[in-house]
Amino acid sequence: MKVIFFEIDAVNVKRYYLDVLPDIVQNSDVSILIESREEAEKLKELNSNSQIIILADKTISFLENLINDVDILFINGQRVPDIMLTLLANKVNTRTVYIQHGMYIPYMKRGILFYFKSLFKSFRYLRYSLLATKIDGNATLFFKLIRSHLIDGVREYKFNNYFGYPDVSFVFSEYWKIWHNEHYFKDDYNNFIIAGNPELLRFKQEKYSSNYIVYCYQTLIEDGRIEKKYLIDKIEEIISWVESKNKLLIVKSHPRMSREIRKYFNDKNIELVDNILPVTNIVIGHYSSLMPLWAYYGSNVFSLKLDGHYNNIDESINKTSFSIESLDQILIHWNKADRLPNSIKENVKYYFNYDLEFSPVIWNQIQKLANK
């Protein structure tokens, strides 16, 4: 079986495909379609043995021949290039598979400076929007793609010639089926398969004593979603608060954490943890999709609100953590830190489905799809 994994970021190829889909990787001829030349170089450093193809370099005719020559195209988002490639795959009758990789935000508002810093990428995305419009023969699709990704997040696509959605979509749970129909796909799309959550495959837990408190870092600065000074000020508050309680702070890093932020924590002699999940009684975060995994392991997880980001906190985070506006609200739960409420345990199971065997579920369904 020949497959293509498509991704924007090199590190996410490893996180969302190679590390969590061993059955497909070991039993298929895998090529990786990566968005930019810069990310292709990073991918080579990760020692991937697969063929690497750069999307930005390729013509529409090359991509059509490439996708026509494989059995399945994998995507894990509904970004502009994902939609363009899905239209192209459906045009040549290649199966398309979508895999949910985390907890999503319907519309990720970014500062204007982000687009100027990523000017070349912004132009490439305009090109992908034009290509999607050309493939589908739908003049309005270009404007709808621009609107949904730059203005208000409304996804009201009406495809003319080809189906713009994947043949099969693997999601965490029943809740996320409903979510995807509300925010990503049209209401009558029902090609969902519940596959559970791959986080247990990505991270091994390591328990720390009650002397430690974990902060879960999100790439809000790196993604242009928040002012750097504002988030750094919040982090400074967390550092001071933890010190005032005579505790030690551990920071769970993010694979895309910038060198500048990494240096910031190193200069403060704060321990950064990269490849494991440090499990403690108390975890502080904002709305990272990793936070429910701590609740799964029994940690009390606190979602510290950020100005302007209240609408970004999905129901699944609110139901699996304690939502707080100030750090001192943690004190209400301090003496209960070893006793996670049963309601949160049940909510973690409902929303995130960690116990379902992610890779075998997908592998079994992929074999059936390839043989159709």
C-alpha cells in the first residue's frame, strides 16, 4: 500500500504520524508531503527514511500525478492546503483520510504582525486558495477560504465539481464527531470512525512528588496568537506564585517552543521537560489539548484564563479541568489535590477516549479502505 502523509510542520510529521501509526509506517510505502523547503530540511534532521516532497515547489499537474499514484492521502487538519489536496485527491479518485490530532479552535485569531513575519508563507497560502478554486471550478471558493482563515472562521464551503471533505475521518470520541460537523464539515457528513486519542503513544508518564507543580507551555507566542509581553507576564506570575508556596516549578515544553522562550526558562534555572509527561498533583495550563491527559493520570488540572482567549477554551477543557481567573483560586482545591472528582474522570473518558487502541483501530480500517 502506498500512502502520503501531508503536514505543514516537520515536528508534527513525527508527532501525528510516525510516532502514533506504527502499523501503517511499517507495512506501507510512505512518502511525506511537507509544505515548505525550510520544514523539509528540518524533517531530514529527524532521520525520516521516507521520500520527502515539498508542496510549495510543485505544480498542480505534478501533484495530481503524485496523488494519483498512491492509495491513500492522509491529512490531519482543515487548513487551506489540506482542503486543496483533498479536492485534488478526490478528483483523481485517491482515498483521503483525516486524523484528528488534538483539540481544535474553530478560528485562530492572529496578530497582523504574524502575517508580515510569515509573508512568504502567506503568499503560498493565497496560491493554495487559488489552486483549490481552480480544481473545483468554483469562483467563490477562494473568497470563502480567505474569509474562514483570516477573518471570522466561518466555514461555509460549497464545492462544485469535487467533494472537498475526506473519505474517512478518525476522531477521538462521539463529542468530536458533533464538533467536526459544527465547525469543519457540513451537517450531513457522517464518515466518522471513533479511534480514541494517541497521546498515550506519544508520552510516557513520570511521577513527581507533591513538591512540584507543572506548567504546560503552549506556543501562543510562536503562533502569533498572543502578545509576547502579556504571556511572559503571566508566566512570571506563575513562577512567583509557585515560589511563594515553597514548591518547585517544572515546565512541560512544546516541540515548537522557540529558542528564545527555551532560553528564558533556562536562564531562570527552571526545569524543562521535553519527551515525557511529568505527573504531579497540580498542573497549570491554559487550554492545551495535552491538559486532559494529566487529568487522566489523576492530576488536578487548572485552566488559567487569558484575556481575549475565553472563546478559545473548548467545552472539553472546561469539563476536564478547573477554570480559574487567578492563581489563588488553586488554594480552594489545595487540600483535595490527591482526590480528583469522579465527574472529571468521567468527562475525560467521554471527551478524549484515551483507553481505545488508536493505532490498531486506524490500521484495520485503512486496510479495508485500501481494498475497496
